[in-house]
Amino acid sequence: MNQDKKIIFSGIQPSGNLTLGNYLGAIINWLPLQDEYNCIYSIVDLHALTVRQVPAELRKRTRSLLALYIACGLDPEKCILFVQSHNSAHAELAWILNCFTYMGELNRMTQFKEKAQRHSDNINAGLFTYPVLMAADILLYQTDLVPVGDDQRQHLEITRDIAQRFNNIYGDVFKIPEAYISKVGARIMSLQQPEKKMSKSDENPNAYINLLDPPDVIIRKFKRAVTDSEAVIRYDVDKKPGISNLMNIYSSITGKSFEDIEKEFEGKGYGDFKLAVAEVVAETLKPIQDKHKELMANKDYLDEIMKEGAQRAERLSYKTLRKVYRKVGLVPKVF
Ligand code: TYM
């Protein structure tokens, strides 16, 4: 690791197949950071356990997500790619930080409220303290910047609050991290209910684009996307959430401004526009899907990346963990 470079940490849960929202809200922004920063990207499997998982599927999705990280362009030579549960420091620091986090602040987390509603038969303590584990992920590496989508803003705030509280008591133990949220792509909405975010756990598969969806499925899903009856391609999130979402997707991929897109599709119908969006998405995903397939056939290579990533992550995080243990008064191991 280059000591002069700032540290970036982010992660994605292997709780479902990745969606276009994860790609445009997170991964696409991670790519250009690889050269400028020390980047650490995790597959946060412990977080996924807050809702019931089928064990064999979770294992498969964890590997598949690692392959997708690489297929999307993350280079294991340039950044640390690892599985969260392979570094026990995450769970250890999370416990300590749990003792510095208030029930009241966790109660205010909108994602907890939403998930508790969706999984009302399993409102477990892990779901409640989920943001503390996320704080541990970030703080372990003395992270400067956390590139995430807009929905993680509140979790970043609580991470900063916990770190500041700890530092106020024990001195400068943690770096206070900043969120890094891009303007376009930060909030990709459901194709079926554009006032709701696109989510891999949506019951309706037409609501999201899975990164591994074949081109014909992508085209079908975009054709079915909910729009409005005005028949004008114009960016207006309040009045035209469906079209605005499609414009956001198109803009994130092509780099075109909303103004340019409005001009490009002036006088054209929604059918043409939906097809154009579907085609750029399918074209962008095709090489990623091919590379993913190739990587999934190479188990040894993925194992090696996982092993190396975990070892590097462990080495880095133990410095922080040891300091925390000492500060709070735990007896250091002498064996
Ligand atoms: P997760 O797994 O739900 O999502 C991973 C990343 O994708 C972004 N994202 C979106 N961006 C735009 N539009 C959408 N519809 C959309 N859906 C998801 C998320 O903002 C996120 O950046 N708690 C985190 C995982 C996590 C983490 C961390 C992130 C655990 N520890 C430490 C950063 C740092 C989560 O559930 O993300």
C-alpha cells in the first residue's frame, strides 16, 4: 500500500444478484478510483445474514460477486478484493462499537425501518445493529472516502458519529470518513415503481435489471418500464419519475447530459427511447457477462484472489483493532 494515497473502502452484500442500481450507484464509480487511491472493496457476506439465506446459494453468490467485481473492471493487482467473513476483525470491532452506539440512533435508521417492515417475521438484533458492522468495516481501515449510492448516506453519518464519539473518549483512534456519492446514478429507481429504489430483493423481477440478464430479457424489461402519458422525453423527477429514471440510466452509461438526451429524442416516442436505453445497457453488460462466465469456470483463480485479499485486509485492519483493544482496556495477548 502506498502510504501517501488516501484510502477508499466500500462493499456490496451478496444478498441477491447485482442490479443495474448497484452497478451505476457503486461499482462504476469505484473503477476510476483504483489508480489514484488505495482501494479496498469487500463482499460483505456477514451483512447478508441479517435476512435468512439459503447457505449453498449464499456461498455461490459470494463467489459470483467476486467474479463480477473483476469482470466489471476492478483489478486485483491494484485493489484489495476480499470476503468480509474472511477477516474476523470486522466482527470483533463491531462488538466493541456496539457498546458505543445508542439504541435511539439505530432506531432512526430508515433502512432498518424498511427492512423490519419487509421481514416482519424476522426482526433480529443483527438487522438492528447492521449499521454498526458497517461502521466497523469502514473504520478498521482508517478509510478516507466511502463511495456508495445515495441510500447509504445515513449509514455514513452514523459511522462518523460513532467514530467521533470514540475519539472524544480515547484520542485519535479512527479517521473520520467522508461519503463519496456521485450526482448521476446515485439513485436508480425501480422500473415498475419509479418512486422506489431499484433493489435486488424486489419481488417483481421486472422491476430491476440483473447484471447477468441476457440481452433479450433486458430489452423486454425496459419495454415494460412504467412511464407516463405525456409522451415527451424530459427530465422531471416529480412529474415524470419513470422517464427521469431512464434518462438517469442512459446518462450514467453514455456520459450525455440530460439536455443532450432531451435534444436527441425530441419528437420521438417512448418506445424508441426505451429501446435505446435497453440497447446501451445490454451492450455495456455483454462483455461483463462474458468475463464473469470465464472467471466462474476458474475456481482456483478466484480462490487465490480471495486468499490474497483476505490476508492483505487482515494485516491492515489488525493495527486498528489492536489499538482499540488497548484503548478500551482489554489485556493484550502475550501468546
Ligand atoms: P447494498 O449491497 O444494498 O448495495 C451496494 C451498493 O449499491 C448501491 N445501490 C444503489 N445505488 C443506486 N441506485 C440503487 N437503486 C442502488 N441500490 C444499491 C448502494 O448505495 C451501495 O453503495 N450497507 C451496504 C453494504 C456495506 C457497505 C459497507 C458499503 C456494508 N458495509 C461499508 C460501504 C462501506 C449495502 O447494503 O449495500
